[in-house]
Amino acid sequence: MLERSLKNKLVSMLKVFPIVSLTGPRQSGKSTLLRNSFPEYSYVSLEDPDLRQLAENDPRSFLKQFNSKAIFDEIQRTPELFSYIQGVVDEQNEPGQYLLSGSQNFLLLKGISQSLAGRVSIQHLLPLSYAELANTAFVPHDLDDFMFLGGYPRLVVNDIAPSDFFPSYMRTYLERDVREELGVKKIDSFTHFITACALRTGEVLNVENLANECDISVKTARDWISILHASFIIFLLQPFHKNYGRRLTKSPKMYFYDTGLACNLIGIEQKNDVLTHHKRGNLFENAVVVEIIKQYYSLGKRPQLYFWRDSNQNEIDLVIEKGGKAQYAIEIKSTATFNPNAFSTLNKLGPIMGLDRCQRIVAYGGTQSYETKQGQVLGLPDLNRLVI
């Protein structure tokens, strides 16, 4: 089993919260992490029809059978159970009673917010990060390999070809989450919509344009974006809120939580095709942003990430905020060779944003990291330096 960075945070939260909930995309390794990290807990999968029937028909007896130290997986399948868990937790008032997980995050979080608010620590597990793969037998051969494969554990560990893994993954996601759980009926249109989103990876989102291309209403497009976001398929990077006296772009940029899935959706069938693909720069930008998000989630922290673009097209690819102000400004370049000109925008805007030399970062496609007189140059393996 690959060691997951989030384990330490889960252990610490179980010492102070009665319930810890683990969310994340399908196949990100949630069940495996919980079962291997907490063998002393009973594991209960509510995909099992017999257990689910017991939980639905006699929840009190069900919870008496699994009174404490239990993992309830796919708990969103029995939404009525949340209220009964609340009663048990309030009565016993002990830390570390239950671990909750599920593959339909919208329904899981709905149940938590309605019944368990204030009693639960919510943690997020994304596909494997580069940092988790480093120093293992599964470390990517190079940058293009990492972007092409992505980080879904089953694909990486079992050496499954992306062309075999992702179509199956999408069928499961579309049927179980989108159609059955969330009631989307136009599955073919929704599939086309996801592909159109993948083709816009790393771009400023134009919802009207996206809706027109997919022949759906703007409202439907917004609803489907919300579904993809709640399912941990895509995320939106919002523009930085401080304008520094300039007119700014107000629309967010769209990225995928896994570059392997994005590559598959846009038709990249072989690793070698990544190098020459016209979206390579966007995919690398996506890989950098999501790697930093993964580092924050592994520490149980909420990432405060933005981009900055003014009306003159001056842009900073990524701004990390801390304490209400910019902590780092990051320019992202996919080339493996560092070009000092990459600091030009950072040098222009850094002083305005109050950032000194060490806070100006160029993330590039090389493997070596070092300091220059203009700022820091970081490769993908060292992005965790920015997360504290």
C-alpha cells in the first residue's frame, strides 16, 4: 500500500472529534486508506444490501451492533442513518467514534450538514500527489508521464492503461453519481459537456460559450459545473480579489483534479502525445495548481489559491494567499529549461503586491530547484515548500 500523506491528519482529528468524514472523488483510495490505517475499527460497507436493509429498517439495532470505532463506507446510501448517529454521538460524547466515507460527495456532505454539523471533521482525499509517488516504485518516469497517467491509485499501482481505466471510470461515475444519485437524464449531453470542459482546462471560464457549444442553457451549464465540482472532477480557481488599481478579470479559471482524466477526455492516447499537444502548457499548469491543492489537503488545510489577470492581459498564474494578503506569486512554465525572462511579470507586479524576491516563484518543467537573484525556481517535486 502507498502511504498517504493525509493519514496523520486523520489520526489527530480522531483524537478530538467524535466523527471524521473522508470525501473525495471516486477511486481516490478513501476506503483503502481508512481500512489500512485503522484496522481496529469495524469496516461496514453500506453497499452490502443486507447491511443497508438493516440500517434502513432498524437503525437503532444497527448502530448498537456497531456501537463505536466503526467505519461506515458509502453511508450516503442510507441518509436516514445520519440523525441516529447524531443521537449516539451526543449521548456518548467520545472522540474517535466513527469514520464516514462515500463516493457521492454531494449526498454525503448534505447528510453531514443537516445532522452532524459541529460533530465532524471533514477531510478530503484526492488522487495521489507527485510528493506521495516520489521515492516509491511508482514514481513517474518524467513530467509527461505524470500528466498522462494522473494519480488514481488503482491505475498507478496496477499499471492499468489510461485508455482502459478512464472509460470504465467515467461510465461508473455517469451511471452511479450523475444519473442515479443526482438525476441527470441527458447523459450523452453531459458526457459531451465534460469533454468540452477538459478542452478548456486552464482557461478562464466562459459559461455562455460553453453552453452554446454543448447546446444547453446557461442555467444547465452552471448546474452541471456544480455537479462536476461537488464530485471532485473539476475545480474553479477564482481571480484574486485585490486589484492594485487595475481592472481585473472577474471570471474563474477551470481545472481538473486529475490531469490523467483530462488527457483521456481530450483524446491523448499515448504519453508521447503529451509533449506535442497544443494543450500541454495548460495541462502542466493544471498539474502544478492541483499538486499544491493536494499538499494543503494532506495537512487538513483549506487552500487559498487564486490567479490574477488585468484588462491588459498581465497575468500571474497562481497567487497563494495567507492572512488576507498574497504570500506567493507563481509563474508556471512547462519547459524543462528555465528562462530568466519568466520572471518579467513577477518583477513588474511583485513590488505592487508587496512581495519580495523569495516570494516570487517560477514553477517549471525541470527537476532541479534553486534560487536566483530574481526569485525561486521550483520543479514539481519541490512545490511542497510553498505549503506551510
